Amino acid sequence: MAKILVVDDELTMVQMVTETLRAQNHEVLPFTNAAAALEALGPQSADLVLTDLLLDKSAKQGWDILQKALALDPPAQVIVMTAYGNKADIRKAWQSGARDFLEKPFTLDDLKLCVEKALSFHKVISENSFLRKQLDEKYQLNKIIGTSPQMQEIFKLMDRVANTDSTVLVLGESGTGKELVARALHFKSKRRMAPFIPINCAALPENLLESELFGHRKGSFTGAMMDKKGLFQEAEGGTIFLDEIGSMPALLQSRLLRVLQDGEVRRVGDNTPAYVNVRVVAATNEPLQKKIAHGTFREDLFYRLNVIPINVPPLRERREDIPLIATNYLRYKLGQRLGHPVDITTAAMEALGNYDWPGNVRELENVLERASVMCEKNTITVQNLPSNLQPSASAVEKRGEAGGQSTNEDSLYPMGGNTEFFTKAAVSAGTPARIEPLKDFLREQEVSYLNRILSQTGGDKEKAANLLGISLATLYRKLAGEEAV
């Protein structure tokens, strides 16, 4: 079943095309008004557009529809229906990207064949676009950053459970990166070539959330103008991420339990169930046990969700990760957006390490972005940090004065990411960062990374070399310290 948008200012033509395509189980949006059709065209609104170029006695709106349809991602296929087109118009539409043409009057067989060919091509284009996006997501997994023991344990657990179908419950405070964990689980799994669909259960009212998750039948409620597949069906073969699961209304909790137990979904207004193959990853920043005690969350649903719990620690409990997260954000994410690198002084970095970060990684990134705007010479200093971090900065200065040492406000923090800079002992004692030659630092990082890959392959060096994209001989040389990165 495809989504097809039909536009023509002749009502009989629109009715004929619509009835024919609906008989083939396609979802058809008919329009006789070009402006309304333009407004309806949006992301995922249509796989195919059939339109006349001369609409409302003007060719402009027909061309606007053609251009907007082709600008979608992935682009909708366009079939031009025309009785007035000349060779110049056809050539121009073809060069613009129209897939095919139907000259009026055309037969129903011509219509069906033309639509079938266009949809076959759209399927190929959509698959290519989907694979490209999946690869983009895959290579964004380095957003999960951490060398602390807590994060290393999480990485090990993710490696063990990623390729299973077990339901996962990700626990953690707001801003700790729970969705990043869910995405990593998906893209490390056998489901990675199927969709990953996130939805925030707290962002939608109950009636809309039910329709979004499970879909609805045409006419099942006011505004249900056509049949709609729910996100569970859209995620077929893949993963659905239910964020803020504790906010899910009681009625939907029972329906979700049915999905987890039997893989069964039922659209709003539909008496016939459909069956889905979807992995569920849920997340919450509030203790579900309290909600169970208060009667607002089902205990049986909790046990279904809590098969594999993953606890993401708050940033204040893994302070040694703060410099690594901060330098990565400044050097890559923020630096690429701004078009230039952003540095930070040693004193400012230590002030970051002394703060408790109630908003976790999200708050840290917001502070760094604000400071990068306020700083001079693309270098963040203590003075650029917000007022709630100033007590941490003052503590840095007092320790420096008490020890008769400089606070290193003017010295730049080494952006190589020395993760030993902030252990809890170093923060409490005011120990300065250990500076080492860049070559030695890179060597240590390389060996650490190689050993991590070897641990993942169970010591199989040949497999590790294949994963790293290097020869086995090169791997041996690197492990022996004979070859640098």
C-alpha cells in the first residue's frame, strides 16, 4: 500500500483516479485545489504524486507541486497528467524529475501500469535513502562517550544484549543520554537495517498517543479521514523507543502489555488484530516502583519492560568523563557547527569538573555552547561560565592561592582529552593535569583502543584486524609499539 496524492481541477478525473487506486488498496489523498495540495505535501506525506500541470488555469501551481514533491526526502515520484502539454512542457517536466506522463484521456490499464512502475522505482529510492540514513546514524554512535568504570560496564552490557530480542528498560536522570543508548542498541543489532522509531509518551495527549502507536481506521474518530498505520507497524522488523514510559496512560499500558506478550496490535476502530515483529526499548527518568505503589503504573507491565535494565549514571557520578565529553563537544559537534575550533582554559575545565550537573550531559553541552558565544578569541575562560558555575570556579582559584600556585586561567586545556585530568581525588586535591608529549598520548590511546577491540573479539586478532580495516601484520606492529597511528 502506497501513499498517493492526486491533483486535478477536474472533479471527475480526480474521482476516477482515486477510486481506481483505492481499489488497489492504496492510500489516496484527492485534491481539486492546488493550494490545498501544496499545503498537504510534506515529509512522508506521499510516495507518488499524480498531477496536472495546468491547474486553476495556471501552470505555476502545477510546477510548484512538481518541485515540492521532488524536494521531499526521499523524493516522491511524479506522474504528470495532461491534455494540454506540449513537447516543451513534457521535456521540461522530464528534466525536472517527473517519472512518467499520462496523456488525457487515458485508460485505467495505462493508469495502473504507470503507477506500478513509478512505485517500484520509489521503493528502490526509498531503500537507498533509508540505508544512507542508517549508516549516518551508525557512525554517530561515538556520541556515547565515557571511559569511567560505570560507562565501561554499560558498554559491555550493551554488547551482550544488543543482538537479542529482549525488552530493555533504560533508567537514568534527564539528560544522561538514554536515547543514545537505545539507538546504539538498535544499530548494533541484527535489526539495524529496519527502522528505529522514537516516541515521547509524555509529549502527546492520550487520544493522539493511542493513534500514533497503534494506528486508526478511517472514521473511527473526528478527523480520522483515512486509515493510518501506527508506529508499531511502521517499525516492523526494527525497534521502537518509548521514552518517558512512566507517563503512559493506564489504558495504553494494557494495550502495550498485549504487544509485549503476543506481538498483537489493534488499530483504533478496528476489530481485527495485526501482528508485529518489533523490539521495544523503553526509558524513564522517574522510579516506576513508586508509580506502581501509587497505582498509576501496571506492575505486570513493569516486569515485561524490565527484562534487561540499563542504568545510565548521572554525570556527577562519573566526573572523569567530563573533560572527554567537553573536548569532544567543543572540537567536533560545536566546532563543526561554528566553522572554527573552540578552546577552553585549564581553570575553566576544572570548574566544569567541580560542578554537580543536575541537567547532566545536556546541561554541560548547553553551558559550553553559551560560553562559546560569550568568549573572546574562541577560548572559553572561567569568566564565560554562567553564574551557577562560579562557586566551582572560585574554589579552583582559592585552592591555587592557598597552595601558592597559579590557577592556570590563561593556560589552555590539552584538547587531546586526557581523561585522567579529573578523578575525584584530583578534583578534591587540586592536582594539576598531567601533561605528556602528544606522541605518547596518541600511542596510549591507540593501544587502549586496540585492546578494547581485541576484548570484543575474544582475542581473535584476525577478526580484530578485519574490524579495524587493517592487515594482520599491521595490527601486530601496532601492538608491539612499532607503528603509530
